Amino acid sequence: QLQLQESGPGLVKPSETLSLTCTISGGSINSGSYFWAWLRQPPGMGLEWVATISYTGITYYNPSLESRLTISADTSQNQFSLRLSSVTAADTAVYFCARLTTHGSGSHYHYWGQGTLVTVSS
Amino acid sequence: DIQMTQSPSSLSASIGDRVIITCRASQSISSCLNWYQQKPGKVPKVVIYSASSLQSGIPSRFSGSGSGTDFTLTISSLQPEDFATYSCQQSCSVPHTFGQGTKLEIK
């Protein structure tokens, strides 16, 4: 059974860079035609897609965050990571990593990590 | 970006009730529409994908319909474990976008 686990600091200072890693177990990051994503959910609010990386390394970013984002994959560690620079309080959220399952009519977020709360505060 | 609008934003219902939640896209998304269930403090779980396909392991009382811009999620007979927040999500184009959620509460 595929499992995803987020890791990273729970507290980040304003203007600094948020760095998170998602470790995959029960499957390989580069097996199959899968896409790997980060999403976030501010407290009490809805879900927001952040970024996606494909099994070939192609990246996709939410345009509202793109200038501050980097998503990358480390196949040797079976991990993918997110970096969000110049954070503000508005970036406080639970961050989830997830794997997309693609099909004829788009794709859906099938497997999710447990989520990790990142608070931006001095 | 494609905007996803759900209604209602909250809903009170009783065990055994039939419930319908709607989702409207700001432009046509064919059948690229998913529904997620999320309980407080828990991870979202897909219940319907591709507008009408029931995710494996989800009870058959859940169903989805629609195409283009208008979609519905129906729960035919509410059970205690169904009280949660439901969100729609389009996957036709990047950025993938979600509705604001519908909180389903016990009456």
C-alpha cells in the first residue's frame, strides 16, 4: 500500500523559505506514469493546489505562487520536495503531499500524506 | 483559472435523508470533476472521480452526475459517518481548483 509522509519545520519566520519533503513508501516515485503534488489548506479554509511534478520531472505551479515555488524530486531517496520562499502569514496552512491517478477524464488526488501544519510567525 | 462554486456552503440533515450538493464550474470542464470528503483533522478522501465514477471502497449510496459546468453529489440515505465537508475539484486544466466546501451537519 502506497504511503506518503510529509516532513519539515512546523514554524517558519516571515520572509524566510518553507521547505518540506514527502517520503514515499510502498511504491517508487518513478514507476508508472504518476504525478506527485503538494496541496495546502489554511486553517478553516478550503484546499488549494500548490505544485505538481511528473514522473518525467516536468513541473507545474499554481500561478498565484509560482514566483516563490520550487518543486523537485530525488529518485534516489524516493522523495519529492517543496520550497516556498518569502513566506508570510498567509502561507500558514496544513501542507499535504499527494499522488495523482490519471484517467480519461482528468485526474484525482488518490493517495495523501497525513499533512503537516506550517505556521509562519516570528 | 476555473472557478468552482459549491452550494450550499452548509447543510443540516438527518440520518436517512437524501442529500444533494451542487458544484458549478466557471467554464466547461467536461467530466473532469472529483468530489472529496474530509472530516475534521483528517485527510481528504476521494469519493467520486470523473464526475460519476465511484471510488473503490466508497458505499454505493454516494453518486455523482453532471458534465460541462454543472455537477451534483448525491448521498441517497445519510449515515452517521457521512457527516463531513465535501469539496469538488476540477482537473481539466492547471491550476487544479477546488470549491469552497459544503459542511454537512447533523440536524
